Amino acid sequence: MINLFNYIEKESPIHRLTGATKLVCLLLWSFAAMSTYDTRLLLLLAVLGIALFPVGRIGVRDVSFMLWFTLVFLVLNTVLVYLFSPQHGTQVYGTCTYLFGFSGHFAPTAEQLFFQFNYILKYFATIPFVLLFVCTTNPSEFAASLSRIGVSYRVSYAVALALRYIPDIQKQYHEISQASQARGVELSKKASLTGRLKAASAILIPLILSSMDRIEVISNAMELRCFGKNKKRTWYMAQRFRAPDYLCMLVCLLLLGASIALTYVNGSRFYNPFQP
Amino acid sequence: MTDVIVEFNDLGFQYRAQAKPTLYTIHLTVRRGEKVLIAGPSGCGKSTVANLINGLIPFSYKGEITGSVRIGGRETGEQSLFDISHTVGTVLQDSDAQFVGMTVAEDLAFALENDCMPQKEMKGRVREIAKILDLEEVLRHAPSELSGGQRQRVSVGGVMASDVDLFLFDEPLANLDPKTGKQAIELIDELQKRTGAAVIIIEHRLEDVLHRYVDRVVLMNEGRIVSDTAPDRLLSSALLSECGVREPLYLTALKYAGVKIREEMHPASLPELSLTEGEKEQVRRFFLENRGKGEKETRPELLTVKNLSFTYEKSHRKALRDLSVSIREGEMVAVVGTNGAGKSTFSKVICGMEKEDAGEILFRGRDFTSLSIKERAEHVGYVMQNPNQMISKVMIYDEVAMGLRLRGVPEEEVRVRTEKALEICGLYRMRNWPISALSYGQKKRVTICSILVLEPEMMILDEPTAGQDYRNYTRIMEFLRSLNQRGITIVMITHDMHLMLEYADRAIVFSGGRIIADKSCARVLTDRDVVERASLKETSLYHLAELCGAPDGTEFVQSFIDYERAHERA
């Protein structure tokens, strides 16, 4: 079983930041990385993002599943971009420099390779930061900070609660699927597509039914302990904004500023080394 | 401040969707400092009484109330659910679902958060409660990292945090192993002594609750209060068996021996039970007369496991260590031990749901490990604890036929075999009913039937009677016994010591992934070392034997079992 929402409890400067700070930083950072194709800034973001991993005490092993997943996707994406528009770089940069003596529609050009290099760099600028966010943000504290930045506490608690019950539901799914396999439900690749769809229903129906029972019990348990009594509630896990929080948000804001400024200076979203 | 916390006056209640009232003319008063047990069979209305006390009726479940319900001196209709929850703290049956927070600390703080207590004060309060309940070490742990007993303590702590006047425990013993259950009852007792609040326990396992003193037992049946009196008086009457609630086992033994239960004996508490010399003599004589009548025969081995080991891949936890055991044809065996001792893992490895690291599994002497999960199911059927986790069809007939249809059996043969299985399970008449119309016990029967249709030689059942009252328990167990008499070998994973004593030929005791005992139930439940290591509970019969000066406690228990089985079958 794979744990998708992998908060890893550790003691680090990044863990100590509030969830709201990290969310704001994530948004600013992603905007910065998305709005530009400027190689210099993307390189900076990628290096910075990866450099934050040791700061947050998160190892490559902790995120290996997500990392593999993105890498596969990245390779696939790169190949497809090349296959479908091998001349895109030429259009973007306005010059055409054939490499290795080939020519023609699918021939490699310096512009295309540079464009795709930037494209890959964009992944490296954003993905590490997203992974870091997921690994270092405690769901309850995150819920607390969501409500601080104005989201209704019912909504933020629902988020936290969903995260709380995901492992339980995974476990149940596993048990139910084992029991139905014993009764003859075929889940392996041997079965046809319709067969597998039927098999999925044989597992999902009991899963949904037993989850419904649970929801009733949980909502009663919450009401009996006064959930929803007041317009506001306090949070055990809430954290105060401190100097590092403001500092991080400021840095991310500056990065976004730099990204917008570069677009203005370059005259487009691209940094163009091909034209003098 | 009033002393009366709960006051029901001529109360009746009917759920909106139901044709008949659930409660009739209930009069009930509970005062500060009292400890009251509400007992009765499933469907007697005791859960409805609980919902009326904690305010879920009328605020979450709708229906018509007649008469008056006063909580903390005011009618519930005039208060809000939140007002009531400051007077009544409810600990729900499923302590897992009660656990709302991500960690222990957050769960303890949950009610305080909702009351907008400032964080600093809240942290102090949480620390205070954690100290009382001995949870300081685990404050940052998630629910899945806790033992059953710790989880129960967190549930209690979460309610304690808001200083209530009444603690309401809804079936606190369900899902707990015997030793943890005993500790839960002790915890409730200490909690009451510490806070001076009133306590109401809703539970049908009378003997376990009476482990500690209670002031009154309110016995309910069919929506009415049948009796509301001191436990000693109730136990000396015949009301319990009339209502289908099980009396303590030591009292059953006394009755078998011909001893009449009198109030002055203090029948509610075994340590205080006082018998005359004549009565003790009666018990000893009963024992001698019924001693050693059980006959022994050895049948061929059906399942043989040799040096089996298993490790969970993800957590690297060694769940089974070098197990060797054999189960003979036609046996009815109990598998017992704490949660996490390896009982369920063992059955999953047998059924092929998990793959062993090392060891042999032989079925009728042939290698079992090379068979797929589907092929093994035709020899060994596995029935999960919660029937809702197994049911995926709308109609009973289709559910039972599913396993055959998936195996591509011709429809004509499916019909014959399904009808036969339905017949055996007593479901034939209901075959065209939707499953949603069935009670929990009937659903259980459907899931057993849907396994039985594959005609396995052996069945493994996980907690076949968890959460069932005595009547349902007896029905399910008698049904399993009848299957056993048809030649199906039955293996039951259970926490229920009564079940084990009454129905199992033998107990296999798990602890820390090993089998620490494999012998008759009477021997297991009188072996102090095994009982301690596997979190079981010594049977009260053993203490009765000591009290009466019977020469051999283990044999005394055995003769009781033999007598009861011979007696019931006759």
C-alpha cells in the first residue's frame, strides 16, 4: 500500500513554518515558475527547491514513489512534445540552427533542444517544492491555518478529517478485495475489461456501504462533542506567524516579482540566447 | 444545581420511520454519584434510551416523544444538543470512530477547541487529562499506533475534558479483548470515584460489568423497563433468563449443582459471594459426579502447518514466527490472543491472501501453498467480522450464488447448490428478499451461507458473534455447531471467553506471532501464565472451584463444560 499524503514528522525549520505560510509560498512559487521560461530563473528555482530538501530533512527515499511517477510522466511528455511539434523551438526563438548535419521536419535544432530543456527545467522548479510541501505540512495544523486565512472551519476540518481516514479506508479496501478474491472475483490482468469493472463493483459496494455506517457514527461523535456550536473554534495545533514565516513569504513574493520583471525585460516569457 | 441528572417521566418514543413505538412508559432517575447499568437484549430499546439521554434524540434522530425527559433539570427539547453535551459525556461503542483528531492530543482537545478555549489553557488541560489517564507518552501518536486499551482511554479523556456531570458508556466492552475489557471497567470505576459524576453503562455483558460495584441494574425488554434494582436482588430472580440476558457463569454452575441463588449470598460479586458449607458440598458433589466423562477420539489431520513465518512487507513487522499447528477433521477450534498477536494474519496466510516467507501448509497432506486464493477458497472459506464488508449484491439469492457464478458453474447447478445452502442456513424462505431488510445477525448468516455454497471442508470465522446479544449469539453459535455436525471443520477467531468454553473443543493461543498454548479450553483458561500473556481472563468458574474447595480447578471447569453440552444437546 502506498501512502499518498505523506506527512513525515520531523524537527526542521521548514516543519516549524505554519501551514498557511507554506501554502502561500507554494502558490507564489508556482506562479513564478509557471509564468516564465527564463532559463536563469528556472535554474535558480530548481536549485533552490532541491536545496530545501536537506533543510527540511526529507530524503529522496521518502518521496521516491512520487518522484518516479513524475519522472515517467516527464519523459513521456518530452517525447510527445518532440513528436508532435519538433519545430516549436524554432517558432519561439525565431532562428533555426540544425545540429549534427541533419535537416528536415524532425531534425534536431538547437532551439528545440533549448526549448525542451527549459520545459524540463520547469518541472524541476515546481515538483520538488510541491513534494516538500506535502511532506512537511501537518494536516491538522494545515486545517488550522486554512481557517486562519478565512476558509470556514467546517471546510478545513473536513480536509483534515479526510486525511485522517484515508489510511483506514485503504486498509478496508485491501481487506474487502482479498475477501472477494477468495469468492472468485478476478482482479488480475487475466480478466477482461468488463470482468474487471464488475470486480471493482464487487469491492466498491461493500466499501461504500461500510463507509456510510462510519460517517453516521463519526458525525454523531463530533456533534456530541460540540462540533459546530460556535461560529469559530480554536485549534490545538494552531501556530502563530513568526519572523521566518514573513521572511519566507517575502522571498517567494520577490521570486514572483523577478519572474514578472524578467518577462518585461525579455519582452516575452522566453529568454533568448540565439539572437544577439 | 440539582442532584438529579437524568429524569424520565412516563416516557414513550417512536422513531419517525417505524410503525411501532420503541419505548413505552419509561420511568428512570439517575442522581449524581450513582453508577447504573442498563442491560437488555438487542432491540430492547437501551440504545434509544442512550440517545434520549445524550440528546441525539431529538436533535439528530427524529421521532415522537411523549412524557418528559429532563437532563440536568431541564427538558431536552428546551436545550440544544450542545447544552446537553456539557452535562452528558458520551463514549460511543466504536472507540475507533469516536477518535476524531489526528493525534491523541488533538482528540483530547476536540471538545475544548469547539468551545473556543484559548490555546494556552487548552494545552494545560490536555496535559492534565493525559496525566490522569496515563497517556502522556503517546500524546503525539495517531490512533492506528495505539492499543485497544489506550484508544478506550482516549475516548474517555475526550469526554472528561469538558467536566460533565454524567458519563454515558454505550457498550464499552465491544471489540475489546478480555483483559482490556476488565481494565476498561476498572477505569470507569476510578473515573467515577475521582469525579463524583454519575455513570450509566449500557452493556449486555453483565458478568464483565459486575467486575466492579454498580448501584443498580436497569433491565429492559421490548421497550419497557422490566426491573430497576440492586444487582444482588436481580441476580436472585429469574428475570434475566426471561429477557435473554446471560447471567454470570458461576451462577449457572451453582444452579446446575442445585444451589438456589439468594440475595443474601451477594451473587453480584464473586469475591464477596458467601456460600454455606452445605452449598459448597453440593458444588463439590456435582463436580465429582460429572467428572471425566468426555470421550476422546483422534481424527485424521485436515490442515497441517509447519514452521510458518510471515513478515509484513511495509512495516517489516514479523507477524508470524515459526508456527506449527494442526487442525483435525471435524474439529471446532478457537483461536485466541490479543489484537496484533497474529490470529488474523494466520488465517490470511492460510487462505492465500498473504504469502508466507517460509514454512509448509498442507491440506489433507497435499501442498496448499501452490494453490491460488480462489482455489484455496474451495477448501477453506473465510468469513470476515463485519458482514457489510462482504455483501455486494442486492438480493440474498444473488449474493449466495455469486461465488458459483464467478466460477462459471452452469446456472442449473448454481440453483441446486444455492438452494441447498440457503436451506441449511435457514434462509430459503427469504431467498428473494433484499439484504438491506435483514438484521445484523441475519446478514452474518448470509455471508456464512455465501461461503458455504462453495462447499469448503473448513471455515475460518473472524469474531463470529462480536457485538451480539445472548440470544443472537446462541443462534449464530448453534448454527455453526450444526454446520460442524455436518462435518465442516470450524475455526473461530474470538475474544469471547464464553464462546470458547461453550463451543470450542480446543483453543490455540497466539501471542507475539507465536503459538503459546494449544490445549483444551478448560486448561487454557485456568493457566495463569497463558491467561496473562495472551490478555485473556480466567474464567469465574475457576474461582468458584477455589471458593468451594474443589480439588482440581481445571477439571472442575471441564466437567462444567461437559455437563452443559450434554445437558443442552439432550
